[in-house]
Amino acid sequence: MFGWFLALLIGGGGVALSSAKVIQQGNEALVERLGVYDRKLEPGLKFVIPGLERVAYQGTIRERVLDIPPQPSITRDNVSITVDAVVYWRIVDMEKAYYKIQDLQFAMVNLVLTQIRAEMGKLELDETFTARSKINDLLLQELDEATDPWGVKVTRVELRDIIPSQAVQESMELQMSAERRKRAAILNSEGEREAAVNSARGKAEAQVLDAEARQKSVILQAEAEQKAIVLRAQAERQNQVLKAQATAEAIQIVNQSLKADPNAPEAGKMLLALNYLEMGSTIGKSDSSKVMFMDPRSIPATLQGMLSIVDNGKEG
């Protein structure tokens, strides 16, 4: 009796152990009952009915990376290129991912390759290098829509390498080399032009400065000459004033002497005659002078005549 009980206990324990299922964190499991999908098991300790139920599939719902190998493509301008990519995706509906498609990863690889060839065929070669971000966004949108019936969410698509054929690469290198030489020639010509402009501008500024300096020099010289003329005129006027003052003082002295000395009139007459002769000498030294002819033997008579003129002037 005890043996039957022990056997029953052991059998029940085995059945309990076989019905217990542990689902790891980040995974989900699908349970079928009599060959038909029944429910989905979340992470943790779960139980199924032995003989009636079984775990048909258990997989991760974490994000995965799908590596797309290099594949040949043809651009719109008939250039052969090789493209590879990386796709980030995850399962959002485990039931659809298991029952809607037989080999999910194989189907996704072929779908990505088809979409890449289609997008490359819409672009020219130069556009494939400059519009990579745009291509990534288009591929992401198209792949996400295409895999939605499979319970898959595509989160990111990145094109890694776009490699033209060897002949195209050599042609591109020649083109880039010619472009670099063209840019160098343009930069060199622009530098020469800028240097010529700077040189011409410098010469023009130097000429302007030289003209301004000459103008200032002429102005300063004219101002200096003007000041010199003014100073000479002032000196001449002052000299004439001093001479006039001296003459007035001399006349005053002579008048006083005439009043004080009875013989002074005779001396004054002689003095006037001598002044007349001195005036003739001065006229003779002038650049614009006239020639005066006088006989030396007639000088006494001339003096006598001048004295008589002075006497008549005095009497009158």
C-alpha cells in the first residue's frame, strides 16, 4: 500500500515539474493547447497542462541587430555599386512573429535588400553619397510598414558602406583630382587678384598722401611767405616811422639852433645844399635811376644858387 502511495507521489511530483515553465526576463512564450494557439506566457514561473498544452515557441522581445551583407545595386545613372546596412528591430507581437511568417529573419533580410536596391535605383551616384540620411529615413519608414503584419517594429536603419566599382572609383579619383587642381588654380588666381588690388590700393593711398603732403607744404610755404611779407612791411613801416620821427626831431633841433645862434641860418643853408647833393647820389645808385650830368667846376655855383633859393624862400 505504501509503495503505491510513494509511486503516486513521485508521479504527481514529476507531472508538476513537467508542467512548470520559467520564462526569462525579456522573453515571451507561446502556448498551444491541442495544437491550437491558446495564450502567451510573460516572464516568471508559469504552468501548462501536461499532455494537453505545450510551449510552442519562446523568444526574446528585446531589440536585435540584423546585419545586411554587401549587395550589388544599380543607380539611376547605371553605375554599379555595392551597399551594406545594419537594421535594428524587435518583436512587438510574438504571436504574429511566429504564426504569420515561417522564417522571420530570412524574410527581413530579403525585404531589406529589396528596399535598398529600389531606393538606390531612384538616385544617381552622387546623390547616394550626399543623401544618406534621407535614404536611411526612407528605408526605415518602408521597412517598418512592411514588417508591421509580422508583429515586428523596425527602429533604425543605417547604410554603412556605398562602394562603387573599381572603374568608377578610378574615374571619381581623376575627377576629384581635377576638381582639386581647379580649386587650387581658382584660389591662386584669387590670391593674385587680391594682391594686385591691395598693391594698387596702396599705391593710390600713397599718391593721395603724397599729394596731401605737397598741398600742406605749399600752404605752409605760402603762409610763411605771407608772414614774411607782413613782417617786412611792418619793419619797413616802423623804419619809416623812426626816420620820420628822427627827421622831425632834427628839424626841431635845427629850429631851436636857428633861434639861439645868429650864424645858424648860414649853416642851415649849407646843410640843405649838401642834402640836395646827397639826394642826387642816392638817385644815381637806384636801379631805375636817371643819369644826371654835372660839371665839377659848377658845384660852387650850384651851391650858391641853392643858397639863394633858400634865402628867397626864407624872405618870402
